[in-house]
Amino acid sequence: MESDFVNVLHKLLNGLRTGAHVKIVPVEGKRILRIFWLNVVHEPMVFRAIAKLVKMHAEKMGYDADAVASVETSGAKYGLALANELGKPYFSIHKARKLIFQQPVAAEGFSVTESKPVTLHLDKAVASRFRNVFLIDDVRRTSSTINTAAALLNECGVHVTACYVIIDLAFAGHPRPDMIPRDRYHPLFVISSVDDEGRCVVDEGLVPEFL
């Protein structure tokens, strides 16, 4: 089981470095990465490996949280996987207000992936049940979504114990989220550069550090 977990992480890292899992999609002058295992086809073994690594890291750092939160829809897959691994409750930060919200709160952000402003929504009646959460998202490019999500959680009286991001697109040149303390922000793969064939330079992040 342990070797399977390590093999999956090696496969993910090598797929980024060789470009085997990556396609460059030009959108409005930006290079958007289409990563096969991240946002095309989702394999249970990938979710298990990522969640296990995050759990190991959180335990090593002495982190604890009452719940896991993520931004729907892309981040929710990883949030649910982590919550299942930790045995913790999970709740979503939504991109649309839900009729079932008892105490709706909202904050404005911008999604580069969707190329439009995004309003994030949360039910304060749900979020405020928890004092400390792990925030997890799939991709960081500008940090806008993470900052907005953290601000929304703070408004509900919820502290972000640590923030985990699967892919950090550092090559885009945007600063890391300022709503998260630098020592509590943990990307799994930091892509510092990428060529036109999709080959990524990934020397930082929890995965290369672990391997």
C-alpha cells in the first residue's frame, strides 16, 4: 500500500515534468494548463495519494482542524477526499447562493480559469459551527480565489489553520495569497516554468520534497 502511494506521486510528478499529462491551451494571451489528472479524468488513486500526503504533512506540522473547506466545483473533489482521509466534516464555499442558506454571506473575487469575476457564497450558520479548518483548492494562479475564500471564512469567525493547493502556477508571476500566513500555505506541486510542449519545471512543493 505504501509503495502504491509513492508510485502514484512519482507518476504525477513525472507527468508534469515530461509534459505527458499537460496540454497548453492559449486563452486571451494567457497560457492555461490542461492537466489530464487534475481537470479531465479523475482517478480514485490520485485522490487517495494526495489526501494521504496532506494528512501526513498536517500531522508532521502539528496542525489540527475541525473541518475541511474548499471552493466548488473543482476544489470540492480534493476537499472531500481530504475530509474522508482525516475523518473530518466537509463543507463547500459556493459560486452561487443556495436557497437553503440560513445566513448567507458573500464576497467578490475573480477567476482566471473562468475568465470572469466570481462571487463566493457561504452559509454562516454552517461555517460558524467550526473554529478551525483546512482550506484546499485545486489551482492557484492569481491568489484571488483563495484570498476571497479565506476572507469569507474569517467573516464567519472561522480560522484557516492551513491552506493546501494541488497546483501552484508560480510561473504566472502573481504573489502568493496574503490572507494566508506564508508558513501555512502549502502547495503540492509548484510549477516555476513550462515550455510550449507542456514540460513543467517542478522543484518545489510537498510532493517533490517528500519524494
